[in-house]
Amino acid sequence: MTAAVQLDDIRDALGLCTYAERAEIDRLLAGADSFYEFVRLAWPVVEPATPFVDGWHIGLICEHLQAVADREIKQLIINVPPRHTKSLLVSVLFPTWVWSWRPSERFLCASYAQRLATRDAVRSRRILVSPWYQSRFGGQFQLTGDQNEKTRYENDKGGYRIATSVGGTATGDGGDVLILDDPHKADEATSDTVREGVLDWVKETWSTRKNDPRTAAEIIIMQRLHERDVTGYLLSEIGGYENVMLPARYEADRTTVTVLGPTDKRTEPGALLWPERYGDKELGRLETLLGSYGTAGQLQQRPTPAGGGLLKADWFVDYDELPDRFDEIILSWDMTFKSTESGSFVVGQVWGRRGADKFLIDQVRGRWDFPATVVQFRAQAKQYPTAGAKLVEDKANGPAIISTLKHEIRGIIAITVKGSKTARAHAVAPDIEAGNVYIPRRAAWRREFIAEVEAFPNGPNDDQVDAMTQALDRLYRPQRITEQKIKGI
């Protein structure tokens, strides 16, 4: 800023340029043609007590945001660890930079909490009215006096910024640029009800807020919290988004590529994202505080810890052949009737116990409605006639099956579960870790089963885990030993 003032004084004194030429030079000096330069120059305005600490990831994010402003990118998802200037770049500085040369742009900005969206809107407005900004771009527009509130302000060129929250009433309005900054609250992302509520809002409300779908842009910036968070849903089920994914520690096999090229500049495994601010000591302390799940999701942008979190994949023992006899055989069913491509699965498992060892013998899984589920249940019961207890959780759609089949098939037991899904998994984890749980090496469904176990409780599905924990809880209890042989095995 000092250099710019000195140059202005020299030009004024010597009269070397016209007003229009000086305005153009001022624009260049202020970084209007480069969002990254704008960030560097505007930083003292928004963070006067905090020195600017550069990092290559800042330049990379700025490059992609500039591509959004130019509409080279129209749908962008950025996944980056917390406290890496994500909100400052995207929700505070970016709109003010765009207004410096396109003040007619209309921004709709949201976060999981209204106070966060309001906070960033206020910080943006402070930049807009600052002497630094006004001296360089004050001629581009003026904020209007009749619409200049914390959550909504407009300028005299037709541009506006609206700050709202997930589920907020202000999303009746639209925008040319939609910015969704942290749609999930970290400690609520594992709640199926809350998380699915956020996804419903994204599907039904946020997706309809673009003023002109042909030209509008959308930016989502967040840390990963669950396999089926907003990022997971949009990338796996919708598509069309450019994804900048930056883990705190480099993982070579997870670098994303956008239209601008590879997004990660690091080459050494484990290299830090922002060592100038988060060195090994600082990051290590954060990893300890967050634990394996928090580290995997919030820092590494991988909601599932490598190798699994609560339940480790390598705890299970593979088998090629089953024992000739079992002390008992049971069926365990997890049921939700939604015969849609995105609905929950129905799962039926067959388990056998021999002493302390438990074997997953067979499994069926599908998105079935009630009639199809009845057919599958009957078929499994017929295939394994020596199975005694047939466990069905007594909630959701379980009672319908119990009522329909209890007088036809013996041993159907309504199970009233206690505690959360996570608590039930914790309860059976020692059995698995001890090497007492066996799974078939060559089953067609093995890969999906292991993937779900590793991702639990942050995976998109948990039906196989629920059926397993229900079975293992039953088999853990002392039972009267009755030798049973499996028909057909």
C-alpha cells in the first residue's frame, strides 16, 4: 500500500497519466486482475493484527476461485482442513474482489449456522467500506442505504450479498454465485437424521437458488465429516463438480485433478499442507485431540481412517472352509423397505458359532420392498433349516415381517436394541479384535462388507454392520450347546 501511495503522489505531481489511465494502474496495483494478489494486499485490512502467512495452497485455491469468477469453472468443491483460511478466502475476500470489477454479481452465501454466515458477511462489508478499498474501487459502485444490513446488503449496480443458514428462510432468494461454507456442524455429521436433513435442504432448496442455471456458479468449501456428507453426496450421486481436495498430510494416491490440472503440489508422502503455520508439532497435537476419525475426516479429507476406524478390517479372520458342525446357527436381519436406487439396504446374514468363534456363513443384501423382502427371508430360512433364532430388529419395518411370518417360520425373535449403533459396535469390537470373528475369503459380497465395516460409523450405509452387531451380541451370550450341521455345506 505504501508503494502504491508513493506512485500515486509521483504521478499526480508530474501529471504523467490521465484519470482513466491512473484508475487502471490503481486497479492493477490493488490486485484486481489477480485474486491471489488481491488477497495479499487486502489481508491487513481484514486481519490487521495477524501477519499474512503464505502457503502454496492459498495460491491454488485463489486460482480455482478466479476460474469460478471467469466461469471457467461453474461447480467447485474445495475440501481443506480447518483453520487453513478457507472461509476468509471464499466467504470474505472473494465476493469483495469480484465486486471490484463486476459489481452487478449477486452472492448467496450459507453456512450451517446463521451466526457464521453473518460473521463473514460483516467482514466482507468492512473491506468494502474501508479507505483502502474505497480509494481503489470506490468509483465502481456504492452500497445502497436502504438495503445495508448485516445479512443483506446491495450496491447501486444491482449486486447484492445475502447471508443465510442451512434451512434458513432467506434461501427464497437466488444468486449468480452460491457459496456454501461448512454445511455440516462437525459434531452432528454422524447423526443420520441431522445429516440427511442437510442433504434434503441441498437437494430441494439450495439446488434451485441459481438465478440463471446456464451462467451461475456454485462453490462448496468444507472439511469431510462423513462418507455421505454434502461432498460425498454431490461427488458420488450428482457429479459435474471440480474437486480440490487437500489433506493435511500428503497421500500420493488421493490427488485430485481439475480442469486446471493436478491440485496437490507435494511429492513426498506425509508432506505437510501448510508447514509455515502447522508444523509436525502443531499438527500432531491437533491429531491427538481429534482422534482417528476426526483426523481422517477433518484433516485428511477421508471420513474413514485408513484400515478402518472403530472396526479394523484386519481384525477379521478369513476362512476357506467352514467347520463341519456348529454349536448354533442363527439368522440376523436388518430391514428397511425402500426399493429405490438410493434407499437403504435390507440385509439378511447367516451366522454360526463354534465355541468362542463366530462365522459369517452367508449374506443376502438388496434394496427390496416388503414383498421382495418376504421372499428373501423365506428363501434363507429354507436354505438353512437348522438355524434356530431368526433375529429381526423390532423397529422400522421389522414388525411387519414378524407379524407376517411368525406363524409360518419358527424362531423369529423381535430384537429391541439398546444404545446407539456406535455403542453396539463398541460392545462387539473385542470379539472381532481378538480374532474370533471369521468371514469367507471368496464371497462375492466380501468387498462391500469390508468397505462398510471400515467406513463405519461415517459410511453411507451401515446395514451390514447392524446385522452383524445384532448377531454377535446374541452369540456372545452363554448358550446351551446343541450340535448343528449346515445343510448343503
